[in-house]
Amino acid sequence: MKLGRFTSMGWVLSLIVALVPHAVAHSQQISPGGSLSLSGTSGGPVNSQDCGFIAQTPNHVIQITEDLPYFRVLVTTSGSPTLLIDGPTGRYCMLPEGSANSGVLQYSGYGTKGNYNIYIGDRQQNQNPYRLSITDRK
């Protein structure tokens, strides 16, 4: 009986270890004077209720290592994009201004130290390639 229990625990532990790197594969850090340029595919199966259809996990997890007096997140894509940022000071949803199919979204403001989950969604549940840039420069 003990052998069976240890075999099951070993299998479960192996499964957890195999899945963990996938869950944090998009984690990046940014500090004052730094910038990031990332890419991926927008949209997903989850209806966020207020910010389009998003992936089950964040497209990117960004860790701000020190407060940034200015923090800008810019997304360029096609379709009907949304930008959802869930960070230490709240949850923010950006929709395109003007044309319903405008493919440029931007968030800017003070960047409080901490982790930010970034979702690039789509209001029509489509998937499109996107380019994401993050900087502390105006």
C-alpha cells in the first residue's frame, strides 16, 4: 500500500512540475530606464464580461521592480482588441477609441511596484497577432 501512495504522489508531483513553467512562461521584469517589446496572439475562450474575450491565463505577467513615475503599455493589433491590466492598484480595461476596429490601445499612468497581469483580448472572440510595448519613457 505504501508503494502505491508514493507512486501516486510522484506522479502528481511530476505533473505539477511539468505544468508550472508553462504558467509563468510570459513573466518579465521592468525597472526604471527599461523597456519591453513582446508579441503573442489576442483573444481567448473566457468572456471577461467587460473587456472582451481573453485567454484563461494572462498573456504576460510584468513585474515592476521599482515605482515608475510614468508607465506606458501600447498594443498594436487588428480585429476588435481589448487591453485588460490587473495590477496592484486595480483592474483597468482599455477599448479602442473611434473606429470599432481601431487596432491601437494604450494605457499610461503611474506604475506602482508589483505584478501586472496583462490580457490582450478581442470583443468578437477572434484571435490576431499583436505587438506589445512597455516603457517608462514618454
